[in-house]
Amino acid sequence: DGGITQSPKYLFRKEGQNVTLSCEQNLNHDAMYWYRQDPGQGLRLIYYSQIVNDFQKGDIAEGYSVSREKKESFPLTVTSAQKNPTAFYLCASSIRWQEAFFGQGTRLTVV
Amino acid sequence: AQSVTQLDSQVPVFEEAPVELRCNYSSSVSVYLFWYVQYPNQGLQLLLKYLSGSTLVKGINGFEAEFNKSQTSFHLRKPSVHISDTAEYFCAVSGSGNQFYFGTGTSLTVIP
């Protein structure tokens, strides 16, 4: 079955530690996105990529980094510079802008 | 620039009653419009979308929405809700630039 796989489902980070969230898709979509979800704030765009080896900052990119070395993969690194990383992270992909397909999310908690 | 406003953050409704979740958008270009549903600790699932054509769009689980260009609205409706419809609902818009803009969500609670 085609879809988007995010891993891990739950992730715990210590203060000052970098962590990487995985996102893989087998839908052959060119565009991929990372969103952060906090209660009552909806989805906020962190980074997006329209083609391999190219990506753009979204509204809340500070403290995050991404790479797009393969069409299928768009990993997100939460760096120690992100002061409040506890949130639910969603990865999505799309063909142009006609529909976004979402993964099941990763819940990151700082301990 | 594009933006989405969901006018109600929480909507309680009794089982088998009708419901309407309101969504307004702003855009200077032609847009595509979407409604997504999210269950706890899960990703978003598409309910329905408007790309072009008929302004009345039917989706999954008995939901429908009407695109009103003059009022820049895309309200979601269901004639009779079930307990299983309890979830968070997001309205979204896309257009040029290959980005999606989401509202802040409406929490629908169906009361038995």
C-alpha cells in the first residue's frame, strides 16, 4: 500500500540533545512538508520541499533543520536551539497542491 | 497571502442532530479547499476537497461542504452525526506556491 511512514511514533529528548524524526513516502510525490501541532494552534509549517535537494523555511523554522537527498525521504532534525520542542510533528506529501497526504505523526517529549 | 479562519473552536452536538462547522478563507488567487479530520494521536485524513466544478462537494462519512466564492466560505455539514464523528476538524486552503494553510481546528464533540 502507498503511504507516508513516520517513525518513531513516540520520542523522548533530553535537554541539549538533537533528535531526528523520519518521514518516508512511496507515493512518488514531489512535495513534502513538516508541520508542528500544539493544542489550540492548528498546524504550523516548519519546512517544505518541492524537489530533491531543495527546501524552504516555513513559518517556524528556527531550531529545526531538514534534508532532501532522496525523493522518498524528508527527515527533520530538532536541534538543541529549539527551546520548546515538545509537540506533535506531522509529515505530509502532495502532488502539486491538490491534496496533502499525512503520516501518523511523531510525539516528541522533552524529559 | 492566504489564510483560513475556523470560527468555532469547539462544537458540542447531540447524536443524530445536524452539524455545521464554519470555515472562511482569504486569498488573492484561485484556491483549492479541503476539510480534514483528525482522531487523537493520529495524522490527518481527507474528508473532502474542492478543486473546481460543482460548488457542493460530497465526502466520506456522510459529510458535505459548499464552496461560496462571494462569501469566501467553505462550511462543512452533516445532517445526522454519530458518536464516531467526535474528532478535530481542520479546514485548509492551497494555491500557488504549493503550500497548504490550515485553520486552528474545530473540536466536534457528539453527545449521546
